[in-house]
Amino acid sequence: MSSETGRSGCVIVQSDLTVLLETDHPLYEEARDMLSSFAEMVKSPEYIHTYKLTQLSLWNAASAGLSPERVIEELRRFAKHEPPQIVVSRVLDWGRRYGRVQLLIENGRFILRCDDQYIAAELENTKAVAKYLTGRLDERTFAVDIAYRGHVKQALILAEYPAEDLAGYPAAAPLAFDLRDTALSGQAFTLRPYQAEAADLFHAGGEARGGHGVVVLPCGAGKTIVGMSVMAKLQTETLILTTATTALRQWIAELTDKTSLTAGQIGEYSGDKKEIRPVTVSTYQILGASEKHRELIDSRQWGLIIYDEVHTLPAPVFRMTAELQSKRRLGLTATLIREDELQSDVFTLIGPKRYEVPWKILEKNGYIAKAECFEVRVPLAESARMDYAVADKRRKFRIAAENPNKLRSLQELLKKHAGRHILVIGLYIDQLALIAETLKAPIITGKTKSSKRDELYQRFRDGEFSVIIVSKVANYAIDLPDANVAIEISGTFGSRQEEAQRLGRILRPKPGENRAWFYTLVTSDTVEEGFAAHRQLFLAEQGYPYSVMNNVLGGLNRK
């Protein structure tokens, strides 16, 4: 523990709001977990990791009950030196802004109430906010049209006054059901402690301050179980939105297996079926298509909407969500990172982060597999070097990603892990098709029909074949519990969320040694190295360092 002067600490707080963390310090893991609760990771080379204090990271912390005063206290506890006064001031100023404006229902009227008359005056003179104010009720309170509940929250966050929404929710259609003690599959079923805690924090005892927000857990940690637990607490009709038909059907299978809901109470609203029932599972694609979504939204008195993989929400669904603020809203994700920087829309329209647990803590307790991550450096094929030299940056990335030499490295890794359940994941379909043909392995892409995907995934689960080739369709919500090796042959530029999702495909707990291996193949001395480093940032924050392996004459050597 650091002394009063901080000389034994592992953190350096800088005046530009960056925080440096020494990775070889005895307090590294404790400090890393502390920082992840109120700061965002920027980069993670071997010895010093860099975090950034931002408005959104501090607002999320405040919404979870971590006051700005406590943030300063924690920084001082781990710091080598006293944090600069400008940082202390900025943390206090930003953190204290959360909740200074509240949205409430009083005497049947939807109102916006400010902490003081000065904030009220400022907002009344802020065009983006003022257009939603329908009248001043007193020196710090305004009437607002409840139809614009989401829109006014978006305007308030742009004005740097993130609202605490305490307006609650109208009565919704009830739905009585129980979680099973023994699943239909015959296995005992009980909530893990962190799943129960996540559901409790979201529910907040049924109070108005609960019922909206995001639960962040790694893939394989049972986010679906958290969703079912919330449903059981609320006992209300529920709409569940997923990324794809495969994920939709996995939700239906889990609900059927682990709850007392009958098949007649669970509907599939997809391209194949249009069933609207007390619990209906659909996809973002369906919801965002034409006016069909209005039928789905307006058909029942939904008491809860669950947004699976909430970090993938497309813009049309964000727009709809702005109009759905009278519904309880639960977002589930492995990472709140969005490469389009729309995290603030998730915060505003779905809700603040209600619960998160470090991945390594779950790994330590055996709830997810113990994973090792490797970056395999592969030299660029001689035949591609001239094309690479004269290409623009985007074209350079594709040439490096499709490097023919990666096939040899892939074959070496397949030999190394022969007999295990292996996913080969990539971005470019031509590259994947060539690999599938060479390995005589099945391939799943966006063009593969849902029924065929389900069949191939099931045959993989059953052990009929040990290697399967998958495109980006496997990034999200695929239940492959026995998969324990993932080889990323090509990735989407610097997408951190994609890297996390791909590792997540192999993190479900395994019988026996409970281990998993994740490899990303990167063409050395090309732009792909930089993009790969950026992809790895989020996982590094979670405590997954990448060991570098060099591909030398067809062999793989640790660097």
C-alpha cells in the first residue's frame, strides 16, 4: 500500500487526466481493477498501461455509487505522488455533475428538476434542451413532454448534465413464472453469486432508480442467466432483442430449459416466424426494418426490453430506444466499447453501467476458462510484397490480412492443438473459403442459412468435426461450450470489441483443465501490427497479456 507521500505506489496521475500503471508492481492487479471502475484504457505496452479519466467513465462510476470523492481517495491510495490539483478538480467537477438534474413524475406530471436555479437558467438558455421544456413550474423545475423522455436525456448529456432518471415506469402486462431448480436438460440450476448480484443491482428493489442500465460480463459468464433472473424478479411480459437468428434461438432454448415458461408463452419474431407472445425474442435487424417494428413494439404492454450484445446497437434501434423510455431496459454486453464512440447513447438511452466484474476474477474462481493469448507474427509472402509497397493504407491492411503465409502458420497451430475444438475466425470470405477448402472443414458466413448454421454448430458441439471456419457471424452470442481454441486469421482493423467477442467464444467453463487458447495471426512489419495492438487493448485491461510468437520456416517460436 502506498504511503502518504505515495512512494511505494504503482500509479502516476498526470495533469492531462491520463493515469499510468506499472504492470510489474505487486499492487498491479488490485490497482487495475480499481482503475477499470472509473477510467478507460488507452494503451497497454509491456510495462506501463495508460488509462484516461473521462466524463463518461466518471458518470458511470457515479451512477454505480462511486462518488468522485471516492475516486480521488482511490487514486491517492495507489499513487506514487499526490495527484495534480487540476485532476482532483476535474474529477470532482465532472463526477458531481451526474444527478444534478433529475427526471421525475410528480402529481402525474413529467418534470425536470435541477439542483439549483443557476443550472435551471443555464438549461433554459441551452437550445438543445430548451426545445423540450414546456413550461417553468418553479425556479428550478420544468414541465417536459414525457414523449421526449429519451430525447431530453440525450440533450442533457450534450449539455454535460447527465440526468438521473427517477420517473419510473407505468404498469405493464404481468407474467408469472419461476426459474427452475433443475433444468429440463437434467442439470441442477442455480444462479452464481455474481449473476444474482448483477440482477439485484439492476432491479434495485423495484425502485425508480433501478430498471434501466447495463450489465457487463465476459462472454461465457452467463449474461443470459442474468437476463432471465431480472425477468423473474419483474414478472412481466418481456421483449428480447438479439444480434442474429442463431442467438435468438439460443435464448429461446435457454428460457425453455431453465424457466417454467411454456412453449406457447415464448415467441420467435424473425424472418422465418412472426410470433408475438408474452416473451418474444427478435433481432435488431428485424426491429430496424421498415415499419414492422411498430407492430412488435405496440402489440403488447412490455414491462422489460432486454438488449443482448448492447454495444452492437445500430443507429435505427437507438432512435427507437429514445421513444421507449417508459419500459425497463436491460443491456447485456461483454464490453461497452464502441468504435463509433456512441457509448454516451448507450449510457443515456439504455442506462448507466449497473454491474461489472473483472474477467480475471471470474477466471480465478473457475466460472470462465483460463485463457492464454498469443500474437503470431507471420512474414509477408514474397509474392505480395510489391503490391503491398505501392498500395494505400486500406489496401495495405487487406493485403497483410490475407497474407498467404498465414495458412502455413494456421496448419502448425492445428497440429499443435489436434483433438481440441477449434474455431478459425476471419474477416474476408475469399480467404476463409480457401482455408475451408484446404482443410476440408465446414464454413459458416453471413450467406449461410440460419437452419444450416444451426446444424453445423450442433455437429461441431457433438464432435462430428473438430475444426470449423467462421466469419464475423460468429463474433456474437454463439453457444459453443466445448470450443477451447480460437485462431483469428484476420480481424476488423482495430476493433477492440471484436477481439473481446472472439476470445469470448472459447471462455465457457470446460470440464477438467478448464483452459483455452486464443491466437491472432498478424503479418509482421505491416500496418496490421498497429491495428492488432489496438484490438488487444481491451483484453489487456482485463489482464490478458499477449505472448508474441514468430513464424520461422514453418515453425512457431516464442519471441
